[in-house]
Amino acid sequence: MDVQAQPVPAMRSPERWLAVLRIAVGLWFAKSIFTKLSVTLAWGFLPVPAASDRWLHVMPILVTKYAEGNPIGFFKEFLLNTVVPNSHMYAQLTAFGEAAVGLGLVFGCCTTLAAAIGLVLVVNYGLAVQWQGSAQQGFHYMLITTLVVMLGARAGGCGAWTAGCGPTAPVGGWRGCRWVKDVQQVVRPLAHRDGRDHLANSGVDHRDSVGASIGRVEPSAVGRQRDPPGPPPHHNRVDHRLARHVDDAHARGRPSVR
């Protein structure tokens, strides 16, 4: 007796739920924008982002605390001999790194690069605090697993917005971009009040025809009707009809000679 295999139910919107997971993890990283970054004045007048004074002060204290009971010898030496003496540089790197990862994951742009940077940060964070208990181990284990999944699935990315872009694209060139089409949908109705479509369409010879209009204006030929042909000019380019007019008028006004 043959046993019929039951169909496996398909997943419901896996891309959307993967995007929810990506945004949630990105928000956790993006909090560093408010907790580890601030605005400082470069050369006394140019505002630029930089690691906050609070993070510059707190980071070496935390790293020293994490290294005290760390059982991993090489990583303990790395924290005490490399990170702590150069805490200013590592504070800048961690603050900007977390902010970049958060923005990349939340907005879905450069997701692969953002997930890779986030994975490097979380692995180092996990090695620093794994000895403090199972809670730290479980949290970093789940975060590492999530980043690996997003890195492998390439969740998000700018492909949805830049697909079909470029001068070598098969259809439309740069006009094949989704963001270009979205902009055209907004701009076209507002381009001119007369309702005509004044935006040029790619691949259309506008010397011969005008593209379809969104204002219910039918395509029409460009140009004007030619004037009916007149009599050929005389070889000496003198209009003899006008000359005859002048002669007749002169003749009528001249007294006759008898």
C-alpha cells in the first residue's frame, strides 16, 4: 500500500518576517546613536559626529572589568594590552560601527556589509562577557545566529530600489529604476497645469510624435501643414503680376494723347 506524501505548507511571507527581524536587530544597534555618539566641533566651527565624552570615559572601565575574570587567555591579553591603552580609538570604532550597522539593517541598505560588521562586533563582545553567566552567553549566541542568518540570506539590500538601473540595463536604462518610476508618478501630474505630458520618454523620437498624456490628450503629429503651392517664380525673380497692376493703374491715370 503506497502512502501518499502530504504537501508541505508553504511559509507565509518569509521575506516580510525576515525584514521584521532585520529591523528589530538594527534598532538594537542603532541605539548607540543616542548613547555613544554626540556632535563636536572640528577646528572650532564644523559640527561632526564623534564618540561622546561619556562613552570615552566609561569604555576603558568596562573593558578592564570584563578582562579581570576572563578565562580566555589570548583575549584577556588583547583587552588589557591593546584595547585599554588605545581606548580612545576603540571607543570611536565601536560607536561608529554600531551606528552604521543599525542604520544599514533598519533601512535595508548595504545589509550584507552591515551584518558582517555587526557579526565582528558581537563576536568580540561575546568573548569579552561570556564568562559572566548563561544570560550573556544566550544573548550573544542568539544575536550571532541572527546576524549569520541575515548575512546568508542577504536580507534587505538596495536591490529593490536599484534593480534594472544603469545605462546597460535591458529595459529603460536609468529610467528602469524603481525609485525613478516612483518619482515620475509624483512629478508627472504636477509637471504642467495644462495636463500635457512634457516629460520625455526614452526610446521615442519626439521629432515625429508626442508621447501619450495623462490628461486624456491623444497623440498628435508634430509639425504644421504646408501652404498650397503657388505659381513658379519668374527667372528674374520679379513678380510680374504686381508689375501689371502698377502699369494698369498708371495707364488709367494718364491722359490719352490724340
